[in-house]
Amino acid sequence: MYYCQKCGAQVQDGQVCRCGGGQPQQQQQQFGQQPFRPSPMGGSSPAKSKAMTGMILGIISILFPIIGATCVCTAGWNLSTGHLTAATILSVVGLVAAVLGIAMSANGMKELRLTGQPIGMGIAGLVCAILGIVICLAVGSCNACACYGANQTYGAIGGWGW
């Protein structure tokens, strides 16, 4: 019994694999070792990992500013320094994650195209990261307005001196 070099399928002696992956290669199997079988999902590659990382960063870039805005809203609009600072920090972290998500998704998509693999995860990462940038800028603008309004009402917030 042989295993194809390209797809890992089992090939009978004297036959060529149906995938056209060239001549079959004999698998040296050690005692207790499982034969190679490709993953039904197509396995993992560095390009897929980059695209997935970009998608995860894009999702983080959406969630962090929303969590920050929720932090301010659930405080009963008590414009304290702690709530506004937390919302601002989460928006900035979300913005950084979005920029990194765009870079990773674009790079992963480029590599996936070169290898002929589907680019859906890279597209999802780009969409999430771009949406994350929009949300981060919107929440950041609301935080700036809230800080300005609180400064006009209560004086300088947290030593920012706006």
C-alpha cells in the first residue's frame, strides 16, 4: 500500500493516484504510528493563519469600543474620569487591533490567492477591521464630546486640562 505525495490518499500497488499528484510514495510506518490522512477541512497553512488572525483582530476591534461605550452608558452618564478613561483606552486598543487586522487580513488574502485557496476568511477580517475603525472613531468622538462637556460643567477631568 502507498500514500500519494500530494493528497495523502491510499493508493494500491502499481496504480497512480486519481488526483494526478504524481507517483505514489511508500509510507514508512513505525509501530503504533498512524498513517498520514489530510484534514477534511483542508489543513492549516501560514496564509490561513494570517487571515484568521486578521479576522480575530477585526472582531476585537468591533467589541472593545462597544464594551467601552457600554461602560460609560451603564454608569448612568456619571461622567467620571474612570469610565471615560476606560472607554477611551478600549477605543484606542480597538483602533490598533483594527489596523493590525487590516494588515494581517490583506497579507493573508494575498498569500491565499497565490496558493489558490479560498479567501473568505481574509475578506471577513477586512470587513470586520474596517467596521471596527468606524466604530472606534465614532465611540472616540463621543468620548471626546463627553470629556469636553464634563470639562465645561465640572472643570478639568483627570488632569487632562481640556
